Amino acid sequence: MPDRWCTVTVTEAAGRRYSLDLLASSTYDAAHLYVAHVKEQPRGRSSFPIPTVATVFEVATNGAVYRVTGKALQQWIERRRHAWNGPKGAIFRKRPGLE
């Protein structure tokens, strides 16, 4: 599937929404790239909340909004880490998960 622009939004407990626009190959890939972006920021420097398995990601693309739960995302990450080999797998395994 070709990459497409997505907006990933996370809402914290107090109701404040945080969004990030990025290029991704799927809704799960978009949510995972959001996690990677937030976790790669120096501690205390990011205004984004740290995602967990309890987080719900809203992924908007091509006029539709999809919901990805943190639990489902973590399962997707684990499956990909074990299934993908070679350079693609090595790069993917460097991305952080929701641990």
C-alpha cells in the first residue's frame, strides 16, 4: 500500500487533544509513527502525552477517521517485529513500542 498523509490525534484524560501529521502506509503504521515521534523527544521537552496500551489513537486519512487502541497497536508491533526480516525488519525493530 502506498504511503499517505494521516493526522493522528490522541486525547489526554483532561480532554486536551494532541495531533501530528505524518506520512504512513496504514492506520497502525501511523499510530506507531506517532508513538516513535513522541518517545524520541527528550524527556520533558515534548508537549505530547506519552502513549500507553490504554491510549486510543484517532487516525484521519482520506476523509475517514479510524480508531486504533493501544493494546491492538502493541499486538501489531509485536507481530511485525517477529515477521519482518532483512533491512525492513531491522529498521522497524528500532522503533519504540508501547512497553
